[in-house]
Amino acid sequence: MRGALAFSTLLALVVAPTVVRAEDDITRVAPAPPGDEDAKSPFRGSSLTYRNAASTLSFDKSAEPTYNPIWSMGLEIAPRFWFDDTFSVSAALSLDREITEADDTTYANETLLSDLVIGLSATKWATIPVVDIDVSGGMQIILPTSKASQGDTLLFAVAPQLRLAHTFPVLSGLQLAYALRVAKYFHSYTTGELDSPLISGCFGSPSCDRLTSTGVRNTSFRVTNAFSLSLAFTDWFSFDAQFGIITSFLYDGVDDDRVSLETVEPTSTRHALLYDLGVTAQATDFFSVSLGVTTLNPELAPDSSRYAPFFNRYTAVYLDLRLDVAQLVVDATKD
């Protein structure tokens, strides 16, 4: 059951890549039509992404003592508006539904809403001379529109981010990048809460707050260090790889002697690792297909051993169909 709950959390993050992949919000820019700079739309990069994701354990019934396949579908809406060639504002919101029997929803066949992420980005606002490193940055505001964040009593979060990238003239382009994202979360309480108090007859009174807590400590700060490689073999086919180190700092002053689902011992920090490998085919100017595997796992297993990198019980296979809405409009209105 614990593995299923953790993996459902992973799928929710996978469907909302702007939250997990620290550099996405400041790097994904749809190119203008070749040779026609005036045709660049201020809404370029606005996208609609349909994702299918399944746990790799779904394909092997003997992988664990209990067979619990997971197949999820998600739809992400990500509009963007450019003020010029550098500054833009964006938003991202997704819907996710597990097709298999879910372990973490309120009712069967429930569709879950993600958090709303609003971002301000400055893409390639500077270049470091001599080494020719492009500097990008941005700020995200996360609003608790998801049930998980509401259960954590999240009010909002702010996440500044910085990205450094260098492009090499290999094939159609090889880019190495590093991104740093620091998120500060603001909660009503330092622990999550249940839908109703455990003590019958206690509801609606401030004195009952301590009875509604789940005891799982909330995150105060989260730091993500992400390293990525992108290689374009041709103008229409590319390979992407990413490795991320995620460190969550819990609220201080909480007496928590219990082991939570995300830690193996009482601690003020939680550590997770992110791996992502994928290939993308640009079928047309406005439509692309991506196939890959992604893993977001705690640093340590319950027995204090380390999970195998890249592929373990948290690994998911995904297929993305991405529509660049602004580019579709530009192509449709061409003479």
C-alpha cells in the first residue's frame, strides 16, 4: 500500500512537469517560423499536452509480493505570453486520472486537479563572456488547487530559479545545463490534516486542531539541483536526459517521533532523486511526440538501502503528445 501511495504521488508530479523539472518553465520556447521574424506570436510556447504514464512494475506481476499495476492519463494546459524576446509569463494546470484502481483517491475513477503554477521568466537575459554560457531565470507562484496541497494546509509557495546553459556545435545542437530552484512553502499548520477529527464530537473548535493532524510534517523549503543534457540529432529528432537532487527541509519545532511514508527515521530533511530519459520527434511545427522513462524516488528504501538508479519501483514509462497551440494558429493563418 505504501508503495502505491508513493507512486501515485509520483504520477501527479510527472503529469505536472513544470513543478518537478526546474528548468522547463524558463527554457521551453517554440521557435518562430524560419525566415519570418515578424510572424512570431506573443503566445508562442503555449501548449496542450496529453500524457499516458504507467509504472514499470505493471509489466511484471512477479516484481513484488503484491501486484498493483498503475496506469494514469493526464492533460496539461500551459499558456504563455511573451512581452518581448526575453520576458514572458506562463501558467500550468493539469488533470490526472488513474485508469487502474487507485489507492489514494476519495472515490473510484476520480479525476485529480494539480496545483496551479504561475511563472515569470527571463530567458537568456544575459550571456557570460568567454565561456559563452546563457543565463536564464524566473519566479514561480504555486497555488494549492490540488487536494494533496489542501490536505497539507498549503496557502501558497514561491520558487525562484536560475539556469545556466551552454550549447555545443554537435550534430544539430548539444546543450548542457544546470538549474537551481529554491521553493518556500507557506502552510496554515506545520503538519498535514485529515478530513475530519479522529475524536468523535470534536469539530469546528480551535481546540480540535491537534486532533485533525496526520502527524506527517510539512516541507518549509525545498531545493532542487538539476543537471540536463539535450542532443538534437536532426531538426526533428532529439534526446534529453536529466538528473535532479531534491532536498526538502521540514518545519522546525515539531515533536515527531514517528516514521513517515517518506523517511526512514525522524529527521528534519527529506532527500529524493529524479531521473528522466526521453526522446522527442517533432512531427510538424506544432505537434511533437515524446517517449521516455522517469523516476522520482526517496534516497533510501525502508531498510536503509539505496534504490537502484534510473530504474526501480518508482519508475514510470510515459508517452506525451504535445500540441503547440500558438504555432498551430500561425500555420493555419499563413497565406
